[in-house]
Amino acid sequence: MQRPSGRKPEQLRDVRITRQYTRHAEGSVLVEFGDTKVLCNASVAAEVPRFLRGQGGGWITAEYGMLPRSTGSRMGREAARGKQGGRTVEIQRLIGRSLRAAVDLKALGEHQITLDCDVIQADGGTRTASITGACVALVDALRYMQREKMITTDPLINMVAAISVGIYQGEAVLDLDYPEDSNADTDMNLVMAEDGGMIEVQGTAEGAPFTEHQFAEMLALGKAGIKELVELQKKALAE
Amino acid sequence: MQRPSGRKPEQLRDVRITRQYTRHAEGSVLVEFGDTKVLCNASVAAEVPRFLRGQGGGWITAEYGMLPRSTGSRMGREAARGKQGGRTVEIQRLIGRSLRAAVDLKALGEHQITLDCDVIQADGGTRTASITGACVALVDALRYMQREKMITTDPLINMVAAISVGIYQGEAVLDLDYPEDSNADTDMNLVMAEDGGMIEVQGTAEGAPFTEHQFAEMLALGKAGIKELVELQKKALAE
Amino acid sequence: MQRPSGRKPEQLRDVRITRQYTRHAEGSVLVEFGDTKVLCNASVAAEVPRFLRGQGGGWITAEYGMLPRSTGSRMGREAARGKQGGRTVEIQRLIGRSLRAAVDLKALGEHQITLDCDVIQADGGTRTASITGACVALVDALRYMQREKMITTDPLINMVAAISVGIYQGEAVLDLDYPEDSNADTDMNLVMAEDGGMIEVQGTAEGAPFTEHQFAEMLALGKAGIKELVELQKKALAE
Amino acid sequence: MQRPSGRKPEQLRDVRITRQYTRHAEGSVLVEFGDTKVLCNASVAAEVPRFLRGQGGGWITAEYGMLPRSTGSRMGREAARGKQGGRTVEIQRLIGRSLRAAVDLKALGEHQITLDCDVIQADGGTRTASITGACVALVDALRYMQREKMITTDPLINMVAAISVGIYQGEAVLDLDYPEDSNADTDMNLVMAEDGGMIEVQGTAEGAPFTEHQFAEMLALGKAGIKELVELQKKALAE
Amino acid sequence: MQRPSGRKPEQLRDVRITRQYTRHAEGSVLVEFGDTKVLCNASVAAEVPRFLRGQGGGWITAEYGMLPRSTGSRMGREAARGKQGGRTVEIQRLIGRSLRAAVDLKALGEHQITLDCDVIQADGGTRTASITGACVALVDALRYMQREKMITTDPLINMVAAISVGIYQGEAVLDLDYPEDSNADTDMNLVMAEDGGMIEVQGTAEGAPFTEHQFAEMLALGKAGIKELVELQKKALAE
Amino acid sequence: MQRPSGRKPEQLRDVRITRQYTRHAEGSVLVEFGDTKVLCNASVAAEVPRFLRGQGGGWITAEYGMLPRSTGSRMGREAARGKQGGRTVEIQRLIGRSLRAAVDLKALGEHQITLDCDVIQADGGTRTASITGACVALVDALRYMQREKMITTDPLINMVAAISVGIYQGEAVLDLDYPEDSNADTDMNLVMAEDGGMIEVQGTAEGAPFTEHQFAEMLALGKAGIKELVELQKKALAE
């Protein structure tokens, strides 16, 4: 088996995390996994959704979008069509859930942090890049809140990162790019905490079902990949 | 650990599968997992979505809905609100993907089968009950198509069933009902083929992340549960 | 003239009223007029629409839907299309108006009862079956409110029932089923109170206009039919 | 009983029918019932709705709207709110159905006539004024089609007119204006053909149910009123 | 160059301004520029948009619509399509902005005036006719507010009027009608105050770009036209 | 008068034009006017809108969006709200109209070029930056079409650029940034061709009306600014 990119099965693409990419957001990160580029902006607001009001805790939510020409052929603009597609809804719910696992919501107080993940250029793995980048933007937003005395303790529990794994030409591979993704038999997205705790596992057989053995192989690859990603996140945050 | 229902950790609820529940659909199944009741209707149409036209293959899709008072407190009707919620969209995409894995789409010819899964009464596990029931309705629709000479071979590859597993009070349990589901630390939905092939794995940490060991326990419980469900499906189809 | 079902002109279909059909709603009735099956759920809420707030009175409203495959060929799901059709809107307004005539809204206090009428299987007459079934569900909800001490008197003024009548092959017939309805020259829906008071009369010439004489014949048939229905409602409520 | 306007129970308001009110439509009528003013424009198109294509027959449909300040307090604009309300939908369906009864749709050929009824000023009875005015606009459109040789025979079967009747302070009255309408116990809309055939009867008890006797009184008043209206229509068409 | 209407380049169409055209609105004006007829209703409300609440000032806003058959061929009804088109949105924003320049918003107190401009018949120049007519309706609404003691001073600063100018067959012309507008190389809308102050200039090259010289010519024509319009507005208001 | 940025009245911000900013679009330009950053992607499609089909000519259209956190406080995402706001619609119509003036649509053949202008970071002047950047992306798309032999001649007539001018503290200034824009008395957007032809002039009095003299000053500033911009466009295209 030869990956189209020439990478080894367990090899991530070049990952770059650029903080303070735009100037208005409380956290603003451009995350790049090879040619996949996602801008992750964290916005802090001093109010929470209705169902949480008056309970003293906070909330983290996410929105996801692709620029119409982030992809090989132009996709219709969701704002123009007047609704977000099913895939978009699914992804933004996943991002929100994943990042809520990074934070002690009680310690956030009655604040909401919204993570806007907008895909500038797509080459596979946009949802896992979004989670990985958004966690860094989230930390910047939490630091902002501490500087501004909006909160007195650090609500971060765990760094959270995500990666895709899949079965490509019968073999488990890490971090699928678009040419792999569109030909993979199985596609799995893993979200894990820095301590190895599992937050979300979403494996889907695109063609034939996968076996438990393949599943275990993918899990092992993903675990190692996430470890690398957390190191990159921490390095970026140390700068 | 004591389950609210008194069931053992590996014990399914009473599962009932009633075929020909309504008279218009080509396949019509009421599936009950304890107090969870879902009506699964399969409709055959002699046309496929635009992206498949003229290619000779078929398609399987699903729509999901909850009656407004299928739940403890009344939910707003999606038709009245003018849009399907994110959870609905996520679930109907899962049902569609899962059942496409049951069938050789080429052998379907240019036909589409739509599986409408409408929850009459909810008590946890509606999406996995939907998949399990819809597969039976799908088989009835395929038999109809064969009787009507719309197709000449049986496109069914595999029976497909689904179950939820979770970590409740620290322990892995099978087939969560609502009181368990709303208190579980982890909720996992498994979709598998009758031969044990994995089609979809969706595990979500609701509170703390889960460990690989817990994950393996849940997988084992789910696998056994799906085996039982496939037997019940086959028994129903033999009647 | 021979009715397709073999019934006499003044003969209702077999009508069955099953209470407590689902377990969450304060009133839950499955009403069957032959092959027409409608689930009518009554939900009690301790708030009223904005235009009634602070005035001490209550409100009764209704929503109506058809499951996509309740009909011979699949209808698009209104939630997926993002709007309720004109027929749906018309019917749910009729159901709401009709049942408000059954109740002393002042005596309801500031509560709203929503009647969800969802058609599981359609064979003509779904709107009149909905009204007839919803009135029973409404009574169950009122009894619940009395048990729960939400109200101290019984707001019910009158049982309300509804039936369709029409001119089929030149002759007036009661309770049209789908084969009759789709060929009738005139279709009339009657809503009456148990004391014979008229609540709603909606007669429509589908083809040629109808005469006053035909109108009078239909009225007479309908009146007798509603009398029977009220007896069946009361019998069901006495169980 | 004294009517607010001083009219006798059986007395119509001043009715005026002005043809060629605007210059673009094939039929354009301003109809006035006292202070109620509705512009009824008929548009001819050489295509029919999808469900009729290729069958050789035509279609008549209607749309209804109220200018935001046609009423005492400003109503939100439906185009701005992004949807037509339930009352609007109900009314436009009624107008369309009523006028289809005026015409032999086969003789129309594959043409559609759309009747736009827009309320410039409202003072009760806008739906019945719409039907009465739209029928005149429809005849002008049919004459246009004959002049233009789009059709060779006159498809008109019957003039159609409509009027409201009601029980006001216990007594049956004809042609309710807004002060009466908002206090009436019962409101009934009658649509009849010039030969006395009944096309649509819609009676609604607003408060207490109405009796068969009251119903008969209203019917008699309405019948006489429609006779007068048909004469006015014919007079306008003769000019 | 010969204008289709035979008018001179600097000649307005016959302009008529009829006040109190309908009876419910606080200001109601039918404005006619030749065959272009727009009904402009001003509605006063004792509340302001959320972003202005509690600040003591008022707001003026506008909505614009065309009746479906105000034009040569029928346009779809925006309420039925479920959204206002881009042109509509653009025009109603222009009307609102223009009229806010006529009034001291502080002196309005916390009131909002909504100007509904509905085109009954279109023959070019509907947006400028709307502004010109709406300003008269606005003055009537301000007079009403003074009579009703809702305000104690007159918030009117300036009469505001608007006109279109364009380059038709190479020459600058005033007040384009539809045959000119649809063939013009350049179309410019001018909104000015009675004292000659410029409020809005919108010039658009439809075909070839226009020169500064042409621009100056159009400006001069427009300025003179607006002077005439303000006189007509004042004359109407003096009646 | 002192501009907040310290610029001279006739001074542009630093303008940067980066081509090939993303890799999928046929033309992809990041345009920066100081802190305003807009990504302009041009997409070529081999089909035209319905109203142009079969006529042999092409079309240019534009869509505009702001990332939710391109601004100082987060704006709601239009895709999530289910509709584009009035300002968005107005801007994208302006961009489309402006760029259609750059091109001989006949020479485009039956192709459509869509210009997606997405604001990554906003600091005033996003619409004029969009037009200026989109014109460069458009040229790249036209070059692509020539290389791919989709067209045989160059349809470009004129480079087109745009700039804002305004009256700030009584004085005319070029290229307003956000602090100026939000305090300007008048805001004018100018779109011109490289030969000085005027394509679009949109001047709006935000507070008091502006005089003809001020208008002339703004025009002169804008003209000079656009000259500079066209040079920058050409320099970028020469690289």
C-alpha cells in the first residue's frame, strides 16, 4: 500500500497552529493540517442559553462553515440557501460536545464561549482539524477571561484534540487527506483528552463493514496521533 | 449497581417487532424496545436522487421524527417550527447510512427506498430501535419489489441491527432506557451486520471521558445484544 | 347506488376509541374510523399565548400532521420541506376552533391544552376523526387537571364530535371513506355539540354546486351520525 | 336590535365594482363593500401546475393578501415575516375553489388564471368581497383570452358571488362589517352560483353553538344577498 | 432624441399626490407619477426597535412591496415565496434612510413610524415615487402625533423628495418611465432635501460607464425636478 | 482635522493584493486595505442562470459574507439564522453589477463566474475592498478560461476598482477605516473603470445632507484613489 501523499501509515500531515490570526476575537487560531486550513475563532459572551440561565454555570458551543470555494468544486453558500446542511449541523454539534469535555462548565460562570470554525481550504479532516484548533482558541479565550477578571480560576480540565483514521486499501492509516478519504473503506474520527481519555469515537463503514481487529488498529494509530497533536497544541500555547 | 428497571447489565428490554402495522407502505413495522415504540415505514419509488440518475444503481434514505408528545414534556412540532433540529438530522443520516450497508445498491436498480421512522412513544434508544425496525421494513419492501418484478435478485447482503450501550454508575450496561440514558456517563450506539461486521460506532462521553477498557466492555455487550436482535428480526420475518 | 364498502347511506364505519394509547400525554386517544387511524394527544401547559397573558383565561389549540406514509403514495414530510401545507393549516385551525367550543375557557385558568392529531393511517375523514378523538383526549386532560388541583371546576360544557357527509353518485351518504371522498360531488364536514348545537359547517362543492335540498339531507344524516359518535365517546370515557 | 351602521338586517352595504382599475392585468377589478376595498387582478398564463400538465385542461388559483395598514392597527407584512399566515392560506384556498366552480376547466385549455386579491382597506367581509370581485376579473380575463384566440369557446358556466351572514345580538344579519363581525356569535360565509347552486358554506360558531333555525335564517338572507350581488356583477360587466 | 412619451428631457410626468387615501393609517397617500401608482401608508407605534430602547429617541423605517400584477407580467408574490427579494430589500432600506434624514429623531420620542410603500401599478421610478409620497404621509403622521399630544414639537427638519434621472440614447433625461428605464445606459436616483442638501445619490452604469460630464448633467436635471416635487408636496399638504 | 490613523485626507491605507491565496478556485485573491481583509474567490461554471440560457452570453455574479467574528463583537452567522441580511444582499448585488461592467459578457460564452467575497477581518470599507480584490480574481479566472480553451478571446474590457470616501469632521477623506466610518457625516462608495468611466456612485448622508461642493471634493479624492488602486491591481497581475 502506498499513500497518495507518500506518507507512512502512522504519519500526520504537517500541522501548523497560528495564534492571534485575526485581531477581534478573544481567541483566534489558524490551524493547518497540510492543505486543510481552518480559522477557529473563540468569542466570549456574558450570557448563556435560556436553558442555563440563573444556574451559575457556563456553556461552550460551536458553529462550522465552509467557504463556498474551500472545495474543489464550488459548494452553494448555506446563508444563500437559507439553511445549514445536515453535515454542517452534525459537525458543529460534534465540535461543541468535544470542547465542552475540555472545560469545567461550572468554573466558567454564566458565560458562553462560541467557537466559529470556518474552513478556508479543505483537503480532508476538516472536523478534526477544527476541534484541534478550536481547543487552542478556547484556551486563549480562557486566558483572556482570567486577565479581564471575568473568572478567577482556570476552567480548563484537559487539552482536547482530534484526528481521523481510516482503512485505506485494506490498511489502517492516520490523518486521511481528501484523496484517501474519498476512497477509504472506513472513516473514523477520534476525539481524546490529553490524558488518553476517550471523548468521542465515530467510526463509519463507507463500504464493507470493518472488523474488530481493524477497529483496534485504527484506535491505536489515532491514540498516537492525538498525543502528537496535544504536544503541538501545547507548544503553540507556550509561544 | 442496580438498574432502575431491575434488568441485568447485559439484558435487553422486551423487544417486539410487528410487521404490516399499517396498510399502505410496502414495508410497515412497529418496533418496541420496552416503552420505546417506533413506526418504521418503507416506501419504494421508481426514481433516485439527482446525483445518481442514469447510473443504474439505487439508493436508501431515511427520515426520522418524534411525535410532539412522544416524550415526557411536549416538544415543538418540527413542521410548525419550519425546520428539523440538529438531533433529527443527525439521526436520520445515521439510519440511512446504516441501512445502505445492508443492501447491494447496484442490485436495487434505479429505485429509492425511503425509511420513515416515526417515534410514537420514547423511552430511550429511539435511534437504535429505528435502525433495527427499519431493517425489517426494508426486507419487506425488497420482497414486495421481487413479487412485483421490479428487481430480479435479492439485494439484501446482511441483516443490520443496532443497540445502545453505556456506562451507568460506573458499569457497562446494554440497551439504556430513558432514566439510564439521562444519567449515563457515556452513551454509545452500535450498528452491526448479522455477521458481526461493524457498520457504525458512535461513542460519546457525556461527562468524564471513558477509558479504553470501558470501551471494550461496551463493545462486547453491544455485540451480544445485536446478535439477539438479529435473531428477533429473523423470527419476525419468518412469520 | 352502492357504496364501495357496502355500507348503507346512513351507516358509520366501525368506530373505535382507545384511551391511554401512549403513556406520556395527559390525554392520549387512538381513534379509528374503519381504516382511518389518528392518534390524538392532549398536552397541558401552565402558560397561554401572549395575547391572553394576565387575563385569567385559558386556550385550546391543535396541531395536525400526517405521517408520510399514512397515505397510498408517500407524501413529503412537512418538517423536511420546512413548512406546513395549506391543507394542514386549514385542518388544525378547524380542530382548535371546534374544541374551544367544548370548553369554558375562563374556567381553564391560565392553561393551554394542545391537541396533537397525528394520522397514522388515512382512509378519508381524518379531520373529523381528529375532532372526535381529540375531544375524548381533552376530557382526559381536564380530568388530569382536576386530579392535580390545577383547576377546581370542570370546564367542559359540551362533548363535541364531527363527521363528514357528502353526495356520492347523487345520493347523500354518511362518513365517506377514501374511495367515496375522492369521487364525491360534495363534501361536507359537520361539527356539533352533544346537545345538537352547530359549531362548524363546511360544505364544498367539488364538482357541480349542490342544492338546498341536498344540503338539508346531508345535514340530517350528519346530525344522526354525530349523535352516535357522542354515545361512543361517552362510552369510552365511562370505561 | 340596531346595527352599528343603521342598516336593516337584510341590507347589503353599498357595493361598487370598478373594472380596468389597473392597466397591466388581463382582468382588474376594484370591489368595494362599503369601506372594504379589494383589488382583484386576474393574470392569464399559458402553463398549468405540474399535476395537470399534458392533460389538456386548465386551472384557476388565487392568492390573497392584506396590505399591512389595511387594518386598524398595522399587521406585520407576510413577505417580511417569511411566511403566509394560516388565515391567509385558508382564504386563498377558498377563493380558488370557489372560482373553479364558475368555469369549465376543460374549456380553458392548458392555461392557468391566477386571481390576486389584495385588500387595500378592510372593514369586514374581505374574503367574500374578494370572491365577488374576482369573478368579474375572471370574466374579463376570459374575454381577453377569447379576443386573443387563446380559447374558442367561453368557459364560464355560472357567475359566482359570496357574502357573509351572521348572528349579531341574537338576530341574523347580512353582510357584516367589522364592528359587527368582531361581536358576532356566528359568522357564516356563503358562496353560490347565479342559479342558486351552493358552492361553499362555511359557518362557524364564535361563541355559543348556533341552532338549525338560525342556520336556516342565515341561509335565506345570504341567498337573497347573493342574488343582488350577481345583478351588480352583471351590470358592471355590461358597461 | 425623442422620448417615448414625447416629454422634454427636463419634464416630469404628471405627478399627483392624494392624501387620506385609506382611512386607517395615520398618514395615507397615493402618489402617482404618470402610470406609476404607489400607496404610502405611515403607521405610528409607541415602541422602537430593541437597539434604541430606553434612549429617548425614535425611529423611521420602511417596507416596500409590489402587488404581483403591478407589472406587465405577473411577479411571484414574495409572501408566497417566503422571502423578500434583493431588490425589495435594497429599496426599502433606501426609503427608510432617506426619510430618517427628514426628521429629528430625538424629537420623535420613543416612537417608530413605519412607511409601507406598496406599488399598485408600476411604470418605472417606483422607488423615487415611494420616497416622495412617503414624505407626505410622514408629515401627516407627525401632525397626527402632535394633535394626539404624543409629541410637543414638530420633528420635521426638511421635506425630502426623490427622482430618477438617466442617460437615454446618449442624453440626460428626467423621471424615466419604464420604456426609458429598460433601455437607459445609466440610471441614477437622487434624494434631496428641500433646501438642496443631498441625501442619497445612487448612479449605476447599466451598460457603458458614464462620464463626469454626464453625471453633472444628470445632477442638474435631478435638482430641478426635486424642486418641483417639493412644491407639489407642499401644495398637497396645504390642502 | 486629524484622522484617527494619522493618515492624510487623500491617503489610502496600505493595500496588499495576494494572488493564489487558496488553491481550489480559478482565481483566489486576498485583498487587504489595512486591517480589512477579504478573501475573493472566482469560480467558473459552464452554465448560466435560467434567464440567459441558450442566448450565447455569460454572466458574472457575486456573493458576500462576513465571518461571524470578523467584527469587534460577534455577529450571528447568516447560515444559522437562515437568511442573508439586507446589508449583505445590497453589497453582493453591488459587487456583481460592478464586475459585470468590467467584462464583455458576450465574449464569455455561456459561462458564469461567481465571485465569493468573504470578509476574514473587518475594519471599514469591506465592500470596496471586495470589488477591488474580486476584479483581480476575475482576471485570473479569465486567464484560466483562456488557458483551458473555454474562451478564445479575452473578455476583459476594463479593470474596475472601488474606494470609499466621506466627510469626516467636516472634511473630505479617502478610504475610511472603521473609526472614521462610524463617525462620518457622509459615506460614499465609488466604483470606476481604469479609464475613469464611472460605474457606480453611492453617496449617503448619515447625518446632515451634504452639499454639491462636498460631493465634488469627494469625487475628486475618490478618482485619484481609484487610479492608485488600478496600478496596484496591475502590479499584482504582472507578478
